[in-house]
Amino acid sequence: MRRKEFTVAELEEIEQFLSEVSFGFLGMNSEDGFPRVVPLNFAYGNGVFYIHGSRAGEKMERMKEDNRVTFSAAKEYALIPSYFTDEHMACPATSFFKSITVRGHAEHVVDLEEKASAFSIFMGKLQPEGGYDTIDANDSRYASRLKGVALIKIVPEEWTAKFKFGQNVKDQERQQIIDGLQQRGLDDDLTTIEMMRKYCPHHSA
């Protein structure tokens, strides 16, 4: 999957992926002409990406001057060593991963209800076990904090997704990779095999 237009099913899968990862990279234009990239936590909901921080600082200043941004999130599932498929050459070494990149513009969020909703999404990722009172804009304990924190939403204008799980690998090499992953047995290796079968349904497994 690597394209700029997606089916409903693909969009649902992208949204599922974005609900599972919590870290991404924000790209901005800078005054000295060099791209500025900032690693940060994010939340995705309502079709937009949310990031937060203090009201002051370079990140906020840059977006005030030019609100055009790029945002990327990725997860590497497995490193695929060359010896899975070739005993001598280094060339087959690769990795299997999912990545999402959007281009769009940044907007400051001032509505407290939207802020409460966004931070609830953040907490769902960062503290899924609960253990805190619901974030409510009408709760005086939260209201002042919601007013004080800066929340930015990135409104996507263009999407690109790449889910790489050996779609272009020949059947024999693909089976060798599956065998290697099964024998290695690291935390995400079995998940990677499932992804290979999902994204390469035309291959035998």
C-alpha cells in the first residue's frame, strides 16, 4: 500500500495504525532555509493530527510564520537480515514497516471542548489503563489547564502511506523469510508473518 488515494477499507486500516503509534516527526519550514524536524507525541482523531506544547518556543513561532507542515509516523516491525535468503550477499537485507506521511497546514485550537477531546485521545494512548478523571472542559480542575496549554491540529491535504511486508518478493524468498522469522521468534516476528500474509494474499504461505 503506497499511494495518495485510498479506499474506505484502507483508510480504516490507516486510522487503526495511527491509533497504535504515539510518536511522530513534524517537519516545518525554518527562517534559515533548512527544514526543521521535531520528534514528538501525537494523537489522531476527527481526521486531523494533534500535537501540544507550551505557547512559546521555536516550534510555535515557526508555525506562526508558515503554517505549511509535513508530519510522519512509522513503526518498524522486523529487520530482515540478508542471510534469510542469501548466504553470501548483503543486498537482500531490509526491514518491514508501516509509515504514514501527510502534508497540510497547522491551526491553533482554542475551543476547550475540542481540546478536551484531543487530550482524551492522547490519554487513551499514553495511559490506556485509565486511573484518572475524565477530561472535561466543564470541570474547573481541567478548564484552566486546557486554556493554558497550546494545542495544534494538523489538517492533512495530502496523504502517503507505505506498508512494506515483502509484497515484491518472490515466493521462494518469501517462504525463506517466513521460516527465518519463525525460527528467530522475536517479539514482532510472528506479527510480521501475519502482516506478510495479509498484504501478500496472492502468494502461498
